[in-house]
Amino acid sequence: MKFINYNANPKYKKTGDCVIRAICTALNDSWEDTYRGMLDVALRKGYAISSKDNYECYLKERGILKQKMPRKFDRTRYTVEEFADRLAKPNMTYIVTVANHLTVIINNDLYDLWNAGRKCVGNYWEVPTKAVPELTAKNHKE
């Protein structure tokens, strides 16, 4: 797994928008369209925009189904790095939950503001890779 320091926020803010950043990156949608879509679900269902119930409903409405937390044979959990290296399929994108955070793996690489590679994977969503996000100087750091 390679870590790609990537910020999908259109204003390049480092704010509490990990749910929106992960989902828009994984679906190759704009941050704004994802925000609006999630806001629509929140208004219809009465959830907070970044709540687990809201993003799970948003993804389900998009036809993306939640997968169970993967476990090793000894029932221990995979780290994000182990998941990306051992379980993730090429040409697939994964939205992955870790403690208090959503992150995204595209083609076995982690795209996020910080490297969550050592965090344990919770549930995840599998999405066929549409495209790798466009990396600009502002939203990407080497």
C-alpha cells in the first residue's frame, strides 16, 4: 500500500469532512455534489449529515452495500495497510471505516489527509474504480 496525501475538499480545508471526502473520492464525484446528496438524505431522514446512519443510507441509495468487518483466521482485525495489501482487489475502490473516521483505498493505495494504515478496519464498501482522483499541487502532497 502506498499512502497518497490527498484532500478532496474544494477549499483544501482540513476540517471534519472525512465522510464527504472519502465518499466523493471513492465515487469520483465532486465534493459539492456529494455534500448536496448527503444533505438531501439528512433532510429526508432527519440524520446529521456526517452521521453513520446518514452515510450508510446515502451509499445504500447509490447501490453500494456495506460489507462486514473482515477478520483473520484467528479472529483478529486487519489494519488498513493489511487490507489494502492482502484483501483489496486491483481496480477496486474501498470506503473503509476506522475508529471515528472514513478513508478510501483506490487500486490498493490509501487516499487521505493522514495515513490511517495502522488503524483497524471496521465495515467497508466496495466500489468498482471509476478513475483515480486528479492530483493537483493543492490537494496532494508528496
